[in-house]
Amino acid sequence: MLFALICTDKPGSLQLRMDTRPEHVVHLNDLNDRGILKFAGPFLDDNEKPNGSLVVIEAEDITEARKLANSDPYAIAGLFADVDIRPFNWTFNNPEN
């Protein structure tokens, strides 16, 4: 099952995001290599600076999705004010369809 991780950065945390980004990219590359990551990218603020993330992963259930979300270096560093995890149905432009 697919899950969308909708992550909102804490206000004023751009520097923490940038400092943690290399480890975050390694983490996403690992998930991608294992076939878990479907797509991901940052949300942008009015100044086109990243201020959150959308990460879509494949997991057995919500418990596994939470475990994967909590293993992200951004989450470990305390970047996120909120992480909403929702089941996701990739209907349009899904390369697997």
C-alpha cells in the first residue's frame, strides 16, 4: 500500500533543513534502491525556499509507514512541526499502471 508523508517544517528551520539535507538524500536514495520510495520533493514557501516535504512510500501498513517516516534524518533532527501520514492511491501518471 502507498502512503503519503505530508511533512511541515517548524518555522525558522531552513538552516536545520539545509544542514541535514545530505543525510536526508542518502536516506531517500536508500529507500529508492529498495523500491520503497515512489516519489518525493519539498514544498516551497512564498520565497521558493523549502518548508516541508511530500514523500510517497510503499509500506505494508500504517505502522511500517510511521516507522519509515520516523527514520528520516529530517524527523530525527526535529525539523518537522507535523507529519501527516495518509494512505494514497496513485491514479494518474503512475508508471506501474
